[in-house]
Amino acid sequence: MDSFFNLRNNDRYLVCTLSFVLFCILMSCPVFGGSFAAAPGTIAFENMLKSGYAETEIFANNPEDVPVDVEIIAEGQIAEWLSFYPESLVLEPQSTGDSLVIIRPPWDAANGQYEGTITLVSRPRYKQTHDVQYGLNIETAVILKVSAEVVGEQIVDYSVADMSLESVEVGYAVPLTFSGKNDGNVRVTPKISIDVYNSNRSILVSSNNITPESVMPTVKKTETIHIATENLQEGQYWANISVSVFDEIIYTKMITFDILEKGALLLSGEFVQLISNRPWSSPEDIVRFYAIFMNTGEVPATAKFKGEIYLDDVLVDMIESDEMFVEVGGTINLTAYYTPKRTGIYTVEGIVHYSGKSTYTKGTVLNVFSDTQNNNFFVEYKYLITMASVLFLVFFSMKVSGDILGKSKVDMDSTSQKYKKIDTSFDDAARKGERLKRKIRHMKYSRR
């Protein structure tokens, strides 16, 4: 290091610049930062009964360029009351996921206010990215505050937000879609009464009483039920709909709809995308594929995904989803499962069959690598090797600069000695000349 401080300004500037550039290169290697986020920051469960129920959603966002595992942990007074579905998340790069938080106070919980926290811990899945490695495995934690109020009073508070009917062709049931929310602390089972009238609303054509699914406290639910239309001919009709809870009517609405001739409505659908929950996986992992299908037609449809899986252009397996009902304008995820047995890059292709029709083919890629492939020495210790290389280059540059300076110093000393010898020679010659002159003068005086 002494040689560095003995350098001239220009040489010292050169070494510092080289070190700075190498440092910037090192720091440009990707490092998973602390930008992981979760919401909402505060969760409050109010007016809960003993042995009651409430739920809400939490969201986690991964803005980084690598996938992360997210562990969800409950702590505090209400830790035993909380459960999560799912209990952990796998977030792909630049994606958002959600988990359902359910709270159930025990039957012997005392009335009062309780506190707790939900911690979401994010861990980079750097071992599964293969071509992009991170030098630091940094965990990031976000803490959400949770409070719960336990009371002894039953509260009934159910409301209907919206309700609609769709026109259908002759022979099809009329879909009734409604949204409701339970803001109380007891389970609610709404009852729906439907009276159908003719076009001028003068004649009652049919009556229906329907009981949809129960709604738990804090839950908002949108549900579609179907009204039988066997006795209805083509034409316009009016439906007088009322919703009651515990024999009290809380909502009424008059809605019109049409019964159309056969073939009047269009059957159409779109296979939007095929994705998987684990595009990077290992042998024996259970991989879910989601075929996203949207009903773009004018009538409800049933849809089913069928796919083929190829490895090295060879068909190795086939997958399919369950058949699902899709409302007009609705979008669903048709889920199929596959467990790869070997490593490699798989190609997955398939189509969606809906109500006798089929879509264009969509596909995706599944990358399967074994754990031994992830443990390559250079890949695992790439960061340390890079650091050691940079430090070696910096000190090597200093050593070379010091050697050059030392050599220059020796050369200058040698030249200086030569000049000193020349000066000494001139002085000796001058003294000898003076002595010679004195001898000549002495000889002249002697002859006289």
C-alpha cells in the first residue's frame, strides 16, 4: 500500500478510476432488495361472536425480477384464532398474490379487544432461476397489525348490492345474478322470491322461491341462480324479485327479460392464456396449469380444457380439467395438474372445448431441473469469486504501478551518477591544465 501513496497524481488517479469502475461492475450484479410489499397494513375484525367467523384478504406484491417464496406467520394474542388459505405463496417476478385470512374466536373467549400480527416473510428463489444468480439471499419481512373485538350481542346486517337477469332462448333457464354482503356477526341465509308477469305486468305467469347459499360474517358474495322457464313462450316478461332475511324483506326490484327464439343468441368463447403456477420446477413437483377461458357469447356455456405435454418433441402425457359452467361475459380458470418425472424443457399445448365448439391452441413452457443442477460450484459461489477477482485486480494494479515507479527511480539515479562522473572528469582535466601551464612558465624562466 505504501507504493500507492508514493504514486504521482496521474498514476494515483488512474488506479482509483480502475478500482471505481470494477466496484461499479460488482455492484451492478443483481441483489434482491427490500421492496417486497403487503397490504392492508391494518386489519380490524369488529363485533365478533364467540365461536364466530370472519374473513378478509391480504395481498403481497413482488416487484423484483426473480420469484419469491412467501411464508405467512400469525403472532400475538389471536395467533391461534387465525388461519390462512393458502398458508404460503409463490410469487413470480413482478406479480401479486393473495391469501384468505380466516378468524374464529373460541367459544370461551372473553368479551374484549384482542391484538396480533401477521408477518409475511419473502425469500428469493434464486436457486431456481439458473441463468440469473443473486449474491445475497436477503429475506424481507412485512408486518400487518390485526385487532379483533369479541362481543356478546348478535348483529344481523345483510345487504344486496346488485341484481340482474339475462335474456335466454326458449328452453333455457334464466340466470339471476346478485351480489350481497354480510356486515353482521352471524351467518345469514337470504331467501329470494320471484314472481314472473307477462309483458304488460297484468298476469302472474309463475312464482319461484329460491334459497341460495349461506353467507358468513364479513363475506361479500356474488352468486348466480337459475329460474325455470319451461312454461314460458317467446316474448317479454317482468320479474318482481324480493330478498328477505329472517322473514324481513330487505330488497325488492322489478326487472324485465326476454325469451328468444332458438338460434337468436351467439355462442362464442376465447381461450385467453395458458399459464402455470411453477414455470421453474423439479421432478415430482405438482404443477398446476390454468387455462383462462372467457365466454364472449350471448348464452351461458360449459367449458373444459384438454392439453398435451411434449418433451424433446415427443408426446409424454395428456392433461385435462373438470368441466365448468361459464356465465355470459364470465372468465374462469380451468385447472389441470401434472407431475414431471424427468428434467428438461417441456412444451404444453391445448384447447378449450365449450358447448360443442373449440378454441384456438394455446401453449406454455415448463422448465424442470434437478437440485444437483442448481448446486454447480461456480454458480453457487459466483459472488465470492467475483469479489476475489476484483480485489486481486486492484492490488495487482497497485503493485505494477509501484514497480514501474521503482524502476523509474533506479534509472534516474543511474543517469544522475553518470552526469556526476562527467562533471568530475571535467574538473580533473581543468586542474591538470592549470598545473601544465605553471610548469611551462617555470621552464621559460629557468632558461633565461
